[in-house]
Amino acid sequence: MARERDEAKEHQKDLTRVRKKDANYLAELVELGIALSASQGREELNQKILMAARNFTNADGGSLYLVNREESELHFRIMVNDTLETFFVSGRESEKPFPPLQLYDSQGRPNYANIATYVALTGKAINIDDAYSAEGFDFTGTRAFDAKTGYRSKSFLTVPLKNTSGVVIGVLQLINARDDAGNVISFDPAIEPIINALASQAAVAIENSRLLVAQRDLMESFVRVLGHAIDAKSPHTAGHCSRVPIIARMLAQAAVDDRDGTFSNFYLTDMEWYELDLSAWLHDCGKIVTPDHVMEKATKLETIHNRIHEVRTRFEVLRRDAEIEMLKRKLDGEAPDQCEADFAKRVSELETQFALVADANIGDAELDTDAIFALHDIGEQKWTRYFDRTIGLSWAEHERLSDSELAELREPGMESLLMDREFDIYDGFNRGEVYNLSIPSGTLTSEERQVINDHVVITQDMLAQLPYPKELQRIPEIAGNHHEKMDGSGYPRGLTGEDMGILEKVMVIADIFEALTAVDRPYKRPKTLSECISILADMRDKGQIDSDLFELFLTSGMYQEYGRKYLREDQCDDVDVPQFVLSPGTA
């Protein structure tokens, strides 16, 4: 009886130890689950998974493989071995990762010879006591590794990592379990459920990490596609949406690197960098709805094409009318010399008038009041139209004409050299020739300028509708405020510098600098760096851009670096930086 009581007590102690051990395993699994669910990088996640599995089994070494996207290979990710004092991570340039394991041979047959590929293909865990005596698997590579390193690979525990759909996404392999004395032993079958539970947690964590990365990649790709689409919409602003992010990042990096200046305490987290990149790519997304005839308007008479050619044809008609009149006068017996002199005078007059119209059409120089009046006088000249203007019109053009206008245009009649018609006003735009030629400066009418400016409002409206995560909440402001000025003279909100964050101010300078240096704008020649810096300095002096950021823009030399990489050689002239840097107390 005494012996039986002692055996019972010893059994109870064993049960207590087992329960305590199981409780510890459960607690560790819970802690691991919490740790794996935390936000972390993929490499850190892989390390936690492998280290936890080794801790549970006291394994000397272990490896983690993940199935590739095509589900054709197992890709090595991490390996650890205490005895060999090795720690390999795939992707490090100083280390050569192990080659992928092929899940299928060249004939498409499953590779069951390798233990890791077998587990990946079948989804079954394999526990091997001794690799050198095990049957059914090819351990040639293991023996070669041992021969090379002097290691002895013995016990193996290989388990699949299955996601929530039951699909194997990876394989966890543990090598050489050890007892408390450090001797290599077999993996205890009782530990397998724990490792399988760990593998399940690990698979979910890896899948979640992949989903987060995939979501981020998808969003970034979509944003870049949208930016490239906007650039592609207009060959004259091609590359703007892709170059502004480069300038913005360079200027923000200069602020982060500033150790002793105004921005010594400024830094950006990874998500803030990501936020800046997305904002810069999206800053002109509203232009996707801006009409092409406004975006592409390189001259005042341009709609879909430059109407100066139509106006030139009318001048040609007037010249021919003058020549016909000269010939008629000669036939009527007038003095030939006088007729020819009058004709030459008229031709010279028409050439001068057309030159004025053509120069005004370009929009390079500002028109004064006298020039505008002269354009109106030129436009009032008459010429005779004989052909029906109503034929060959589109349905929409017919709809814009009243019955009386249609009747008038069908019959021959006198027309002005430059015309402003009521039916030239539609869709909110006045396409009248005199009206457009009379634009004092630039090529856009006030209505067109408003449409251009409205792209920022549309950008803000579009971006405000997106459900951003907490870390990206500022994208609408950073992207949508790039036309604001520090003195409140910008648009659309008239914000001041006090209303804007540093990244918004960075975007203001990046957008202006790219537009100034761009070589693909039809309405201006590309400016040199010194010209651009001079314009930015003038804006700084007027209080329109941030003075500290502009000074950093100069002193960091980032404008030179950008010029070397992205501008033409003839644009990269020398800039007298001290000339534009304010002395202390002058800002």
C-alpha cells in the first residue's frame, strides 16, 4: 500500500509538472500571438516566428521558407544555428541566401523527395528522429552540408504554415532538438500540437503582413498610375506629377538632415514619408477633369487647334481682294503705277496688321490698351463669305445656332476679319477671337484661368472622399494646398503660413520650382537655375513662399543635385547663393 501511495504521489507530481508545462506553453503562445499581431517589418516577423519555435523545442537550429507567388518554389527567408553560430537572412547583400526549393520538376510532377517541399505540397507535419537513417526523403543536401561544416544534422521537425483558407504559405523546419544537458534528441511528439498552433499563428501573421503590404503597394501603384495618366493627358506637362515628388522628397530630406538650423528638430516617420510621397503624386489629380483645350492652350486663339491659321486665311482673302481690285482698276484705265502703289500699300498694311495679331496670339508680352484697341480696329474690317457656313457642322454646333443665325449663315454675306459671335460662348467659355486676342498677358481668359485654378478645388474634393487610415489623414491638405501662399494671396482657400504645416510649404516650393524648370511647357522656354532661383527669391521677398525652406533649398545644394539629374545641361548655370540668402534679422 505504501508503495502504491508513493507511486500515486509521484504520478500526481508528474501530472502537475505536465499541467504547469502546458500552462506555460499556453501563456507563451498567447504572448506570441500578441507579439505577432503587432505592426512590424517582415524580417522582424520571420525572426520572431523562428525564435519562438526554437524556444518551445530547444532546437539547435531552424529555417523558415515561404511559398512564392506562383506557388512553384519555396523561398528561403531565415536560418539560425547555435552550434554553427550562424544567422542568415535572405536579401542581405553580404550573404548568399540558399537557393529556392522547387515544388515541381520540369515535367510538372510534385517534388516529394525533399522533406520541406513534401510538407509544403501535402500540408502534413513530419517528425524525423534521424535524417541519416530515415527513408522516403532525399537528405543528400543535408549530408553535403554536414560534410562541409562538420555538423551532424539528426532530428527534424518540419511543419506547414497554413493561412486562414488552409493553403500552405510556408514551411517551418527545426533541426536537432536538445535536452537540458544539450544532447541532441528526437523532437517530442507531445510538442507537435504546440508547434502546429504556433505555425498557424505565424501563418496568419504572415498573411496579414502580406495583405498590409499588398494594400500599400496597390494604393501606391494606383496613385502613380493616376499621376502618370494626368501627365500623359497633356504632353506639355508630361512628367510634372512624377517630378514634383522627387523635389518634395529632396527638400524634406534636406530639412531632416538639418542639424543646427531652423529644422534641427524636424524629422519624419516612415508613414510620414509615405504620406508625403502619396500627396506629391496626387497633388494635381484634379487636372484629370480639366478640359484639354484649356490644359493645352499654348496660344490665345488655340482651342483644339491654333485658330491663327484661320485668321491668316482671311488676311490672304483680303490680300487677294486688294489684288483683284488693283487689276480691275487697271482694266478700267487707271494709271498702273498708282494702282500698284495702292496695292503695295494695302499689302504692307495687311502684313503689319497680321503681324500684330500673330504676336498678340503668342501671349509672351503684355498687351497695353493701345494694342488692344488696335486689335479691335483690325478685327472690324470686312470680307465677303460666299459658302454656306452651316454645312459640315456637328450636331452640337447646329444645336448652338438659332434659326435666324442658321438662315443668315446659309447665305453669302459680309463678315468681320476677327469675330466674336454669341454662339462662340458655350460650356462656360468665350471662344471669341477678339475676346481671346485681347487677353492682356498669357494665353488664358479669366474663365479658363478659373478652370485651371479649380483643379486644386477638385483635387481637394476628390481626396477628401477617400477613407484614409489615421497615419495618412493629412494627404488632402498636403496635396491640395500647393497653390497657397504664405501671405494669404494663394488659392483656393487663401491660407497663410501660420495655417500650413512644413510639408505643405515644401509642396508649394516643389510645385513652383518644377514648373519653372520644366522643358515641356508650350507657352514658355525652360528657365535656367539662376533664373528660377531669382524668381523664387522674389516670391520669398514678397512673403509668398517660406523663407526658411527657401534658404535651406539653396544652402543644401539640392537644387544643383536636381539640376544635374533631371535638367538640360544648358539650364544648369551657376547660382550666386549668397546673393539670395538673407542675413540674420532681415527676414
